[in-house]
Amino acid sequence: MKFVDEAEIEIAAGKGGNGSVSFRREKFIPQGGPDGGNGGDGGSVYVLTDSNINTLIDFRHQRHFKAQRGENGMGRQMTGAKGEDCVIRVPVGTVVINIATDEVIGDLTVPGERLLVAQGGHGGAGNVNFKTSTNRAPTKAVPGTAGEERGIRLELKLLADVGLLGFPNAGKSTFIRAVSAATPKVADYPFTTLYPNLGVVSVGREKSFVIADIPGVIEGAAEGAGLGIQFLKHVSRTSLLLHVVDIAPLDADIDPVSQVRIIERELKKFDLALSKRPRWLLLNKIDMLPLDERAARVKDIVARLRWGRKPWFAISAYTGEGTELVCRKAMALLDAEKLEHAEDGVA
């Protein structure tokens, strides 16, 4: 199934019911007064996260959502029934944006989270509300107000702990296959990954994290080149970025250091805060180099990048060499981050 991460829909809350103009007509009360009830409120539109949904594909087929209008008021001071709310179910990790203003209405990251996106109209007042000492038979009633209507954009951001970055063919899909049960498509042409893949990495007993294989980033991605910004945004929630680099490219003119710098620039253009997130270097495909050349090749790339004391790992996603160490270190970092957040919460 194709991954759908963005959809635009039209929503409309229900109109409020009209107030009623009515008078008591009882046999033994000839001077019966006004008894027109109020109109019921219109239904509102809500967005609700559902952990059983993982794409926005259903919105390709249904784009219009409308809540029920409130019923009109009735005699005997009876208020009209409230209109039924419209509840739109979306995956966890969905951002709701007002198309007209580009304003973020809500960022939904918790299962069962409910967000009001269009308020229902208010019911109008019936004539019983307008009785005074000088006007005992008011014929005035107020119509219900209109419900809110707007276009909204739904954007799904993957909820992953670790994100894989790298040029096409750097070996990200092979890495995620090596460390998790995910089976992304692997081939030797650009943009094999046409949508993000998620994998669960188990590290010891009852310890695991979610890793996202983000499609290849190229120069100009922040402006939409290639697969562009639609995939860059999926790394924005991750706690750790693993930057996969092919250190043994088949094309001798390709420089791994230049490729790292290009992606660094794209990250800064897209989100400066994201560019400062922990990012580890995975020097992949060491199995493609002769044993006596590996150490020198790795040392040269790390030195030219001025990577300093930042973590780096020489690995082979194809053979699995070095991948277990990366996962154990990543789990330790995530555990430490969760502990820090828990302590902050207690404080």
C-alpha cells in the first residue's frame, strides 16, 4: 500500500437550530404566554487519533466532512436537539493545518487525542426569552448561527525514535532490514524508497525502539528537489539521526565527504533545530573495501569531516558487521533521554 502523508479536506460544522415562536394554548389558560424553546446547537467537527490507522489514504476518497445541524426549538419551551458531532479519525502523528492561514491548529502525538477543528453554530433563542413586563406576547425569535467551515490540511509525521538519513543507495534500506523485521525494497537505483519505512529494533529483553528509513535526500531537497521536503519533515520528531554514508561508491568521482556536507546544508535549510539534533555517522559498505584499506579510508573521511569526538561507526549493513553495536548505543541514548525527561517531569 502506498504511503500517503498529506491530504486536504473540507470541513463544516452544523448550523444552530432556530428559536421557536410559540404561545401556550391550553383550555383553561386563555391568557397563555410565550413558550417557544431555543434551537439546539449545531454539531462540531473533531479530529481524533486512532492507533489502528497508519496512513491518510482514506482521504483520497472522502474529502468533505459535515456535522449535523441543530434542531429548531419547539413549543412548551422545548429546546431542539443538539446536532451530532462529526469525528474524523487520523493516525497518531498527524498535524492539522488551516489551509487559509497556514496556521497549525494542532499537533496530535498521543493515541485517543481529540482536537476541535470547527465549532458548531449556537442555537437561536425562542420567544420565551423575550417576555417582559411590557411585552407579554413577544413574537421575536433568533435564528441559529452558522457553524464554522474551513479547509484543513492533514500532514502525517512518522513517530520514530531514530531516523536514517543519507543519499540514495547509501544503504539505509539494507541497514533497516539488518536490524529490524522491516523488509523495504532494495535496489541499485535512486529513490528505491518511495515512502518511509518503519522498523522495530529489539535490543535485549523488553527493550526496543522505532527506526524510520527516510527516502534519499539530495541537494535542494529543502526546496522540494527530488522527493524533497515531504520526506524531510518525517525526521523532525526523531531523537537521533543516523547519517548513512557509502564509503566505497562505485563511481570514483563521488566524494562521501561532499555528500555529508550537502545533507548537512539541507538539514539547516529545512530546520536549524533539527540540524543540531544528535547525529551519528555510519560509514557503510566497509565490506566493499580490502581489509588492508579499511582503516585508512575510514580515518581519512572522519578527519576530513572534522567529526571530532562525535560518534561514528564503520559498518556493513549487508553483512551486519557493526550494526549491533550501533543499535545498543542508540538504545542507551534513548534510555538516557527518557530518564532525563522523567526527572524533569517530577521536578
